[in-house]
Amino acid sequence: MDKISSIGVLTSGGDAPGMNAAIRAVVRTAIFYGLKPIGIRKGYAGLIHGDVFEFKARDVSDIMQRGGTVLQTARCMEFKTKPGLEKAIDSAKYFGVDGLVVIGGDGSFRGARDLSSLGLPTIGIPGTIDNDIPYTEYTIGFDTAINTAKDAIDKIRDTATSHERCNIIEVMGHHSGQIAINVAIATGAEACFVPERPMPEMPSIIDAILEGKKRNKKHFIIVLAEGVGGAAEMAAHIEQTTGMETKVNTLGYMQRGGSPTVRDRCMASEMGAKAVELLKDGIGNRLVGIKDDRVYDIDIFEALEIQQQVRDDLIDLAIMLSI
Ligand code: ADP
């Protein structure tokens, strides 16, 4: 691989709190090693259309505590086409981007893999609140998102107890129950439904609520990952069958925003620095992640083949502890 003198950085796909800390780490680490950092706005769309600028050290001052991404993000269909990908490569050459850091989810990593295959050394950093990328134990934004959801559910639980209500709380996660499972344990939820596990039969949920009432339970909190769906129907059925007033709360995009936690800022800083160090040493085509609580890197192709392991044990734990 030719020697690298400049490093581009972009954020792609869904935003996540902590992405700014990763951008800051990439920019400052690059400057530390005498490399030129280049910002690319709006993900792969910005790369294709030349929305690029040279980053200075001060440009990333005061961004660490902010949610979202100062580079903004986008989903770009054109990039998934052959001409779009070639345009991206040409644009990288034109603007002198010798190596690229992509902060995003697994969709963005498939793009990073394609760029690497066409000769642009690219390193991926996992940024998504869902924590659903199997090769890494952790993705930037997860900790902030679960803490935001935890705060919301604690508040809902206060009023659920006062009124002896059932609340079905829908949290983010189309294909992954990671947020739902962790939040269910942390808030003492009575039930947790995730896309990776078949829904239990309705009668068993009704029985659990009625049994809970007999044991003097004052509320029934159900945490549901959005990918499961059917919250409104479930609420209507529970209310009809048990007589317990049942409300649905969709936490939605609030989970994607807010000031990142210490964990997200630290993980993002470590992974951002690692990505630049790899490129500086002439290593591309890798993803940075967390394994056994430490930063590591892995071949992109290999990483994208790894399958997610569902933490069934944690769902069972949430239910066991909610008696
Ligand atoms: P995330 O990175 O959060 O999973 P997306 O799946 O929307 O988000 O992907 C972000 C962008 O990455 C897409 O808009 C597209 O430009 C690119 N991308 C997604 N999937 C692929 C793919 N299979 N091949 C090439 N590029 C992809």
C-alpha cells in the first residue's frame, strides 16, 4: 500500500451519540501523526458529490458533548450502484483522500468493504445505538441510548404504579433486542419481547399479569423492541381481558439523541484513534471493534460473516427477577 498522507472521515447510516467523539479522535490523532484530516459531510453522498473540507484541530473543539454528528449523515442509494461507487473512488482521488474512516452501522461497512476492494484503504468504526453488529461487543451510542430509555421508563413506572396501569414501552431495535433486553433488566420490567425470539402466546402474558395482581403488583411494564410490532393490539387485548388500564409509549427518536455518556465518549475516542493508527501503518480494509472489553481490529470480509448471538439468558433473567 502507498504511504498515506491524508485521512478522510465520514459518518453514515443512522446517527448515534458519541459519533462526534469518534470524529474528534480521528482528526486529532491524524494531526498528531502529521497526517491531513479531511471531513466528508453527509456520508457516502458527500464523498460522491465532493462535500469535503480540511479539518483543523480547533474544528473539533466543543463537539464531544453533543449528540448527533457534526458531519451529518445520510443514506445514499447512488453509492450502492457501480457508477456511484466508481464516482466515490474518483472523488476520493480528486480530493486527495488516501485512506478513509467510516463511522456507521453494518450497511455502511458493506460500503467500506466495496471501497476497500476498489483500492481505497478503509477502516470502519461501529456507530449505532442498536449494538447489533456481531463482530463487536459494543457500538458507539448504545450506552447513551439505553440510559435515555431507562430514564424514560423510570418516569413511566412512577405513574404506572400510582394508577396501577400496564404500560407497553416500545424501544428501538428493528432486528435486534439488545436495547430492549438491557433496558428491561435495568428497569425491572415484567416482560420483554424481542425480534430474535418468538412471541409468547397471549394467554401466557395475560396469566402473568393476573398472577402479578394476585401478588400485589402495582404495575406491569412490558418492554417491546420496535421490530416485534403489534403494541396497540396487545394493549387493547390486555385491557379487555384483565381490566387493567393499558397504555403504549413509543420512545422513538429521543433514544438517538442527547449528550453521550462517558462510556460512549471513551469507546469512540479509543476506536477513532485506533482507526487512524491502522491507516498510518499502511493497514486498510479492517473494522475496529471491542472484544473482551478491549479495542481490536478484524478483516472487513471476515467480520461481516459473523452471526449475532442472542442473549436469551438475559431475557430469562429479566423475567425471573420481576416476580
Ligand atoms: P447503517 O450503516 O446504519 O447500517 P444503512 O444500512 O442505511 O445504515 O447504510 C448506510 C449507507 O451505506 C447506505 O445508504 C449505502 O450508501 C451504504 N450501503 C448500505 N448497504 C450497502 C451494501 N450492501 N453495499 C454497499 N453499500 C451499502
